[in-house]
Amino acid sequence: MDAVPPISISESQVQAQTPKLTARRCNVFYGAKQALYDVDIDVMPNQITAFIGPSGCGKSTFLRCFNRMNDTIDIARVSGDIRLDGEDIYSDEIDVVQLRARVGMVFQKPNPFPKSIAENVAYGPKIHGLVSSKSEVEAIIQMSLEKAGLWNEVKDRLNEPGTGLSGGQQQRLCIARAIAVSPEVILMDEPCSSLDPIATARIEELMEELRRQYTLIIVTHSMQQAARVSQKTAFFHLGKLIEYGDTEQIFTAPRDEKTQGYITGRFG
């Protein structure tokens, strides 16, 4: 009987099967109040994962676990096991500044620095020592603004204040600022909540482009947005992860009645 040849798995297939981020038994407390309960999740690379659920359900709290932003809150305490490429990000050996370069964040309200457009983008690479010459700085500024879909709109006014841009442009500037330090993951906490529909559509198009190179996690109150842009969706309720799966399955055939109730508008 002929030997069965071994099945060869390409490097891209292996990457696709290996989670970029994992969380096991993740709990978060604010003082005596528990905000998250035993959350387990695998976030796959080069996908957009959406966190949905009612206000106060824990989705933003969980998002901030991935770059240790909860560390900035005195009364916050995180327990459990959270890993980036298999590495425990809450280990004492982890440099939190470096972690936040690898796991960038874009906030709900655009928050450009009170500096020029160019200086907003160059700030991160400079403080992380990623550039050593003016030409390298200029190249990173252009590359980051191009990836954020903003270069053509601002290339002739790079020395003007970032705060002078429109809301949608400011948010794309913040995305360019996150990209500039070559992150692996980009966290977005309701990135379109303060934007008009046209700016929102532009950010959503940008997310789809960015996932070719980065892993994205977004918190959104808009179920329509989650359905449009994400490949995976996690539904949170009262601090618990109720259901997590392919976005199409979550929205068309949810397994849990709480998910069904939220999606159909019975509560939330």
C-alpha cells in the first residue's frame, strides 16, 4: 500500500490558524465592583473583530486590557491570562511602552496633539527611536498618512495644526499616528461615534484596507457597522461574553437568546 504523502500547510495557513491575541479567564475590577467576568477569546490575525453590546456591558473595558490601558486607572485590577503572539502581556518583563507601540489605539473622540499634522505623525517614531534622519521621518509621515487615506488631502499643509482638520480628518490623523510606530494590532474604541455618515464611511473603508496588514478590534454601538466591517463579532452583556463567532452567524443565526434579543432590538 502506498504511503500517504504528508499534508503540507503553507505559512499563511498556519498564521491564519494561530490567534494574534488570546484571553483566558479575564476579569476586571474597579475597586470592589467587578466589570468583566471570566472572558475567553481568540482574536485572529488580519481580521476585524467587533465588540458589541449595551452601554456599560464591559466591551471598552475589555478592549483596554489588550494594551494595558486599564493600568492608568488607579482602582482597576485585571486578572487572567492575556497574550499577544503567545507572550503574556501582563508579565513583569513586559515593557508597557513597547506593548502600546505594538498594540495601537484610536479613541472615540479624535484627539490630535496640539502640534502640526507632520509632528502628530512623527511623534511616536521619534520617542521610540525608530528614525535617525530627517528623510526617514519624512518617509514615515508620508507612508502613514497614505495608509490612513489622508495624504492627498494634507500633503500641502503638513505644518498646519492637526486640530484645524475636520472631525473625520482628525480621526484619520489619529489612525496615521497609530500606524507610524508599525503596530501589529489597532484597537478602535467607537472610532466613528462623533463623525458624520460620510466620514464614517471613509473610516470603514480604511478599516478594510488596514486589515490586510494589521489586526483590528473595534468597539461599536452600531450593529450595522459591526455587520458591515467585521469578520468576527463578540456580544457582551453585563460584563460577560455571551457569544462570539463569525459575524454573519452572529447576526443571522445567533445561538444565545440574549444575542437574539439585542440584535432584534428587544433590549439594549
